[in-house]
Amino acid sequence: MSRPNSTPGAPATALPRRNSTLGVGAATLVGSALEWYDFYLYGTAAALVFNRIVFVNTDATVATLAAFATFALGYFIRPLGGLIFGRLGDLLGRKRILILTLLIMGGATILMGLVPTYDQVGIWAPVILIVLRLVQGIGAGAEFGGAAIFAVENSNPRRRGLHGSWPSAGVYLGLLLASGVFAIVTQLPEDQFLAWGWRIPFLLSVVVIIVALVIRLRLAETPVFEEVAAEEHKPTPVRDAFANEKRGMLSLVLAQTPQNVVSSINLAFITAYIAGNLQLANTVGPQATTLGTAVTMICLPLFGLLSDRIGRRPVMLIGMVFSALFAFPYFWLIEGGRAPLPITIAIVLSLGIGIGAMFGPQAAYFAELFTGRSRFTGLAFSRELAGALTAGTTPLIAVALVAAAGGSTWLVSVFIIAACILGIVSVLVVGETRGRRLSATTVAELKASTGSFEN
């Protein structure tokens, strides 16, 4: 770190401005919340609105499938966004890209609230919506990765797990906001809801965008990026990532897989299974998921803090091993109880312990897998690739497995266990990462710095 020049008569050298912990936490929490508020908002609208006023078809099933196909598109385009903006984040800085992705992602969501209906413009309605969905996905492809890196690179090396958990908590805050706002507007009479009510949640994004933008504009660049950028080296983040950090990228994809699978089972598949297969009230699944989401928000920073005490690997393994062991009891509680209480217990435990332990330390763990020169590129691309491969496909796979098993869920449990085994093997092979020097510019230097607790 540069120090003030104390020589009499010499010009003073200003210390670089550092960000407050509160400011960084707020910036990453709110931005991540906006990302997933926008993303889950579309999923809800696809089920309730877009299949009726945008993707119009005489066959309701075809219309619904078309609406959900565009939902999946958002996942599949995100790796491209991770690669494009990850590269720019390694070249231009974390802060600039976080502001850019915020505007792209939020702007697309606001415009979705203004999309005309099929009756108004015909085929152009689905075309416009698809384009906006793709733009939203590209912007979102670097939001979590950038927020995670920004939080971790600004934190005390001994508190990276805790501070890095705020973007993770933002994911579940965004989900709660989306479900809450939509729950309010769906109370409108159906004709008013379909005419204008559904647009309100999308347009309300402007409030979160303004708040997040004001916070992010006030922050300085991370000290780690400033240190790496000051070196006399022409950065080539994409080439460096694919040439030198392939192992870290593969490890990330595998470690991300169980979290994606377990999360998608709880947040997407299980509600449809409870209502469709178990013939329970439509409110049972959403209510249990909402409570599980709230509990997970509290658990995430606790598990992040625990990873600062005992290491990333043990905490990640707790979540993966628990999720594997709980895969069968999870469905026993849901199917055997066929009542709100056991269903809620199953979802709260799966999300609170399983996802909490896997997702809480994730920002710190993933950031410590990569060198300073290509961290944004490697992390954002790999994480979103894992999302495209597993998060976007898990609900469809689970439905197919239930059908293949004649209505039973045992194959879904096996699927969860298999995903957890992949993650467990990856985390065991990589080893501990806590305390690595984030400004390291080679993989050998990065690994050798494990436990040094230097930035």
C-alpha cells in the first residue's frame, strides 16, 4: 500500500480511498437482490400471464411451454454474459461492470413491464419479450459473480466468508420480494390483473435500480484490482482463464452443481409436485418455500462466518453431505405427511442447512479459486455455465424422473445424491482455500498463499 510522502516540501501522495464494510455489503446485497427479483419475476409471470397475453395459442399447454421456454433461455444465455462482462471486469475494474450490468439487467426488466400484448401487435409481442429476456440474461450473467468478487476483494482476509455471504443472501431477498409483490397484485380482479396489474412488479424495479446505483456510484474500486492493474502486464483474462485456470473452472462447475440441483428442487419443482401429484392446495408449496427462503437468508451469513473459523471446505461439505443424506427423508416427510407442517419442515431443513452451508461460503471459496488477473472471467463464466447445465434443467429432469418411476420420487432422490457426490469429490480434490492472497497473479503463487490471510 502506498504511504503519504513525508519528505518536507514534497507533494503528498494520497492514500487510496477504501470502501466501508456497510457500503460494500449494501451494494452487493441490493444488486444481487435485484438480479434475482428480476429473474424470478419472469418465472412467475410466465406461469400466470405471458402464456395468456403474449404467447397466445389455442392449446393452453403449448402456450405455457412457450412461456417457460423463454424462461430457460435466460439461463442458457447467462454464460455468454459471464464471459463478456467477466473479461471487461478483469480489464476495466469490478465497479464499472457492476454498474453496467445493473443498468442492462434492470433496464430490460422495466421494459418487460411495457411489453405490448399479442392482441395489440401480434407476433411482435413474443419477439420483443424474447429479446428483452436475452438482454436481461446477458446482464445477469455477471451480476452475482461481480458482486461476490467485489465483496470478497474489499473484505478483511479473515472475514471473507461473512462479507461474501451478502450477495448470496441477496438472491433469497430477491426471491422474497418477487413472490411478495406478485402475491399482492394477484389479489386484483383477473381482468385488471391481466390488463395492467402484472406490469407493476416489473416497473417497480426502477426503485431498486436507483437505490443500487446510488450506492455503487459512491464506492471505490477494490484494492485487489488496483494492485493487479498497477503491474506492468498486458491482461488477457479469457486466454489466461482457459489456459491456466481450467482446473479451477471445472472445480467451480462441479461444486456449484449440488447447490443448483437442491435449490431448483425446492424453489421450482416441489411446488408443482405438491399441487399436481399430491393434490394438495396450491398455497402449501409457496408458503413452505417462502418460510424456507426467509430462514436461508439468516443462515447464509452464519455459515459464511463459520467458514472463516473452520475453513471453506468443511462448511461446503456439511451442506453437500447433509443434502445427500436428506435426499430420501426429504420426500418421506413431504409424501408421508401430506400436510403443511411436515412439508414446511422438509423444505426449511433442505434450504436452511443444505443450501445455507453450500451457498454461504461460496463467494469466498470461488473467489479464492482464481488469480487476480482472470478472477472475474473464470468465476462468472464457470458459475453461469453450471447454472445453464443444472439449474435450468433440474425441474424438467425431476418431472421426467417421477414419470419414469411411475409417480415415485426415489429417482429424484438418487439424482440429488449423484449431484452431491460430484460436489463432494470436487471440494475434496481442490482442498482448502481460506486465506489465499487474492492479488496473486499465477496459480502456483495463489495455491502457495493458502492460509497467509493477505489481500
